[in-house]
Amino acid sequence: MKTFVLVCALLMSFTCQADDAPGQLTNRYIGVWKGLGRQNNNSEWTIKITIRPNYYRIDYPSLNCGGVLEFIKEIDKSVMFKELLTYGADKCINNGTTILSIVAKNNALFDWFYPDGSHGAEGDLTRLPDSAAEDK
């Protein structure tokens, strides 16, 4: 009986870990999100975030930088990512944190934080029509 209880406890532990594993994200974020970001110094730049199952990418087209987003966690209608720039790292700050917060079906707020955790930028994003099915 003790072995059975131990096995059940281990299986429950693995199940909980699988639910929290990187890459597990609800479908409400799927699509291509575009908009403008504003830095604290009032500069503006373009943002494109692409979210697909197990594929998360961020591009700042007007800044010529971007890369992959590493899923950290999802809370309510917000998702947190770590940015890992794969190009243009000399033009942008690497290892920042991005939070995408859904405010309506196809509208989201964008918040960006410096690696030290201080808030650095915000923006408004719109999901492209039909982008939940196809990247455009």
C-alpha cells in the first residue's frame, strides 16, 4: 500500500510539472500581434509578436532587432516571456521581459522590462485578422 501511495504521489507531481512546463500556453494568444511601442523617453517603434504552438517570436522592425521569446508563465489574461535577441542585439537591449495582456479579443497591451526588472516601455497591439490560422 505504501508503494501505491508513493507511485500516485510521484505521478501527481509529474502531472503538475507538465502543466507548468515551458511552451504550455492557452490558445487565446495564438496569432500575429502588431503595434507601436513607446519608451519612457517618448520614442516610438514598431512591434510584431508571433505566437504559435511552441513558437514565440518578437521583432522590432523599425529598430532592426528581434528574436525568440522564452515562455515564463501565464496568469489570467497575461503571458510573460523572456526576450532572447537573435539579431540586432547591438541596437536593442537583450534579456528583457515582455508581458502581453489581452484586453479584448484582438487587442493587447505590451509591457517591456529591463533585465533589472524596471519598466522600460509599453504599447498597444492588435492581432492581425485570420492570424490565428496563418502567419501573415
